[in-house]
Amino acid sequence: MTLSTMPAREFYTLPEVADALRMTVDNLRKLVRNKRIAVHQDRPGAKVLIHRSDLEGYVNRMRVEVEPEKERGKG
């Protein structure tokens, strides 16, 4: 699954997001601990979920703009 092929829902589980971002759930938890991506939890001990807008925001912050390489010898 990728971000573009994820079912359109408001919230996703950690395994779903980890799969879409092609990382382990443990690495996703590190991002959460470091406040790189927000999570939602109704109460302590409840399932941790990630809102689609928070996921999209994380992906947009990680986007890198790449310019096409110029041919050598041309100015």
C-alpha cells in the first residue's frame, strides 16, 4: 500500500501508516515520540491513530525538490 492507494478514511492505524510510508512500526513510533507526526488517542491505553491530514502534512514536510541535472559542458 502507498499513500496514494490508501483507502480514503479520516484515521489510520500505525501499521497502516507504517506500510504506506514503507517503514517499520517501531520507526513510526520513533517519529511519534519525537513529535514529527501527530497522533490521536481517546484515552490512555486506547488505540493510537493518525489523522489523514497529519499524515499528509508529514509527507509534504519531507518532500524534497530536485532540479533536473544540466548537461555537462553546457552553461
